[in-house]
Amino acid sequence: MNSCRAWMRRLLVGLTMALAFSAGAQTPSRDPQLASFAAAIEKARAEQVDALAPAAFQSVIEAYDDANKDAARGRNPERVRERLAEGQAALQKANVNAAASRQALSSVIKTREDTINAGAPKLAPESWQKAAERFDQAARAVEKNDTKTAQKRSAEAEVLLRDAELTAIKNALLTEARALIAKADELKVEKLAPRTLQLARRNLAQAEQEITRNRYDTTVPKNLAADASYEARHALYLAQLIGGVLAKEKDDQSGVEELVLSWEEPLRSLGTEMEVTPRFDTGMQSAMQSMLTYAQKQRQEIRRLTQDLDDSKEQATALNVELQRLEARLGGVSEERIALQKRVDAQERLRSNVATIETSFLPNEARVYRQGDDVVISLLGIKFPSGRSVIDSGSAALMDKVKRSLALFPGATVVVEGHTDSNGGDSTNLILSQDRADAVKQYIVSNFALDPEKVSSIGYGEARPVATNETADGRARNRRIDLVLHVNPAR
């Protein structure tokens, strides 16, 4: 305890002198010798002389502080020079002592650097303070040529520094997860989400074990800590959700039903996007299995298409090399080659324009795709009053995007196709789809300044669905206007 207090006193004195030195350094001295000495002190600090030779360095700071004060008070310059001479002698001694410490304490110095790099002074301040005290004692023992004490304190500092480093690494990686689990404990989450909270605790414990096993390989513990944080947040969410359901259940017995229905809704929407009709009359597993099967087939198709694309690129590259070889033999570029290049350039412009259009629409506004050389803009977000063919004013922003899209294909002809869902009679839907297609055609001609001869309209009623008509989401997708752009890719 006494040694700790003594070390703390030395630390406070050192800090006070460092602050005084810093304050003096901020005010440029008119004495070039003082300025030169201040620079020498800063160089020594950068070389950690203050830590490796603390006693001698303390004398350096005291001498500088005295010299600076004397100069500031306008005292005898000779006295200032004497103080500086004392300080320079002390600095020389400190450098000699630091060199001795580097030799005697080489191992613990490396450990100290590792601990600082781990952020221990900020992340593990208590452990760092204890370790720094032992290191200070070891360095002071070296200054006194007390080899036995230096070795003893060095060994103690080594252990304490490694502990501080380990604590700092754990705190850096695990603080968030620990805080979230503590919050969950405070809110008594374990009563409502015990398994999820237990999983968070298990991931946290495994992360801590991994750090202890190998503190320098943080990949696995980082992932485990992230999982622990996720599960803790998950547990907090579940507890809040379950608590709300239980409270509602006490009132009108509908809380659990609302919860299950809220789970079904996103699955229903996802199934509609996949062109799968999810059924929940036997639970969610069959619906999820159908969507999983669909996703697996799509993944296989993507792999096949990717391979086909790679093969096509290789073939195109080989053909291009062969064309260049033939051109070299024939002595120039043929007209066929020029025509082919124009066709390739036109196709590239078409792909680029389609990509631009795709990114301009939100998923609930429109879908854009190609059918050969045609470009189809399927307007899902265009609104009409029920059973009517007047475009709703809320569709103005969407139609502005359509205008910018059509401007990318100035030579194209446009066919406006109207489609409905299956509600209502066939003839009624056919007439309604035609009326709506005509309304969109008229809007385009009037507002987009397109040639009326290049815009036509046709209604298909419910004959061309793109999704099931058995769900609300599917019917919404089927009620649409498709703009089919007949593009001349050679232009």
C-alpha cells in the first residue's frame, strides 16, 4: 500500500511538471537555449526516456521548469543558464539510464508496447495503472543499479501488463455484448426469452475463451461477440413482443392470433414475389418449404446463366481475335465488320439504357425487362379509381419517370397494354383494360410530345396474368399497364 501511494505521488508530481512544461512550451521563449532544451526534452519523451529513466527525467523537468520560471521573471541570465546546465546534465544521465533500462528490461518493454497498442490505458485503466506502477519501480531500480529488485519488479510488471493487455482486448471486443446482456438482465428478459438470452451468454463466454486462448487472433471472437450482441438484441425484442402479446391476451384474447398473422403476412408477400401461393392452414412449414424450393431452383438457374454468360464471353473473345487476324490478312476492315461493330455498339447502348431505367423505378412502381430487342416497362404503381379508367393524380411522379425513360429511346414505337385481375366478368375486364390502356396512351401523347403514329394501345383483360389471382398481392401485380417499346437496336 505504501509503495502504491509513493508511486501515485510520483505520478502526480510528474503530471504536474509535465503540465507546467507543456504550458511553458506553448509560450515561445525568447531564449534560444530554452527553446533548444525544450526540443531535446520532447525528443526524449518520444523515445520513452521518461518511462525508462523516471527518476532522472523528473530532475530534467524540474530543471527546465525552474529555468523557464526564472526567465519569465526576468532574473539573472546566468542563473537561467545554470538551471539549463543542470537540466542538460540530468537529461544526459536520463539517456544513459534509459539505455541501461532498454538492456535490462528488454522483454518487459516489448510487453509494455503491446499493452499500449491494445489500448490498455483507456480500455483497462485500473489494470494498466497497477502494471505501470510495477514498471516504474523496475526502471527506478535499474537507475539505482539494484539488479535484484529490477528483475523482481520486471517479472511482476510482465504479468500485470499481459493481464492489462488481455483485459483491454476483451473490453474492446466484448463491451457491446456485455452491455446488452446486462440490459436484458435488468429488464428480466430471461422470463420471456430464456433460450435466446442463454444463447447470447454462451456466445459471449465462447468469445472470451477464444481471446484467452489466443489474444492476437481476433477473427473468431469478433464473430462470436457479434453473434452474442445479435442474440441479446433478439432476446430484448422477443421479450418486448411477447410481453405485449401477453398483456393484450389478458384483455381480449386476440394477442396470439395477431402475432401469428403478423408473421404470415411477410411470408405471403414473399411468396407472391416468387409466384408461389403460400398456404398456412397446416402451419408455416409447407409454405416456407415451397419458397425454399423455389429459391434453390433460382440459384441453380443463376449458376447456369452465369456459366452460359462466361462461355459466351469466351466465344466472343475468340471470334474477335479471329476477325482481327483475318482483317490483318485481308489488309483492312471489311464493311461486314463495320456493320457488326455498329450492331454490337447498339446492343451495348440498349443494355445501358435498360439498366438506367431499372434503377430509376422503385420495386413497387415498375419492373423493367427485355424481350428480345423489345423493352417492357410494367407499371405496377399506376393508379386508377376502382372500375374506372382515369389516371389518378397520385401517379404523376411515376409518369414523370416514364417520360424520362422513353426519352432514352427516341426512335422506338410504344404499345400500351392494359391488364386486369380476375375479379369481375371477362368482357367487363377486357373493356376496362382497353379503356385504361387508351387513357395512358392519351397521357403519353399529350404530355410526352411523342408522335401519335408511334403509340398504340390494346387491352388484354385478365388473359395475361403474371401472378396468382388467389391472393391480394397477386391480384395487385396483375392489375398493371405494360409499355412495350419496340426498339431498333441498330440505330
